[in-house]
Amino acid sequence: MAFTVHIYYTGTGGSAKKFAEEMKSRGLVDRIRAEKGNLRYEYFLPMDDPETVLLIDAWEDEEALDFHHKSPMMSEIAALREKYHLKMRVQKFGEIKKA
């Protein structure tokens, strides 16, 4: 079943935005979007919190996300999170079944 994950990356001095920009410039965003089962991978900037970036990440199923979490890209992403000293908050939303 498809689901969506919201990941809030928060830092200081614009570090969250720099993180997202580097994810894009390194090609990580395009690589993740190309993974089997990825439905959406987009960054947003909340208007009322300039130190946070919101990632909306959607997957076809848990298996696709598990594969992504085991990929070599995860160590690259973790290194960038560490480089920019980011904190994360994660929310997961499931698909609503139609009656």
C-alpha cells in the first residue's frame, strides 16, 4: 500500500536549505526519484520557519522504502545531514482506502 513520509530537517544559519541544495546538486534527488517504487521526492520551505526544510517522500510500499534505506545512497545522505548538523522529525501517512 502506498504511503507518504514527511521529513522535517532543521538546522541553523540556513543549513537545512543548503543540505537540500546539495542533495539536488550531487544528483541524489534524481537518483532517489529514479528508484523503483518512489512516487515523490520533493523539498519545500515552510513560510513560518526559515531554518527548516520539509521533504515529502512517497513510496509504493514498504519494500520499496526498505530497498532505498539499504542502498549506498543512505550513507551519502547521512554524511550530508551530519555535515549540516541537522535534526530530523519524521511523520508517516498511509493511504486512505476507498469504500
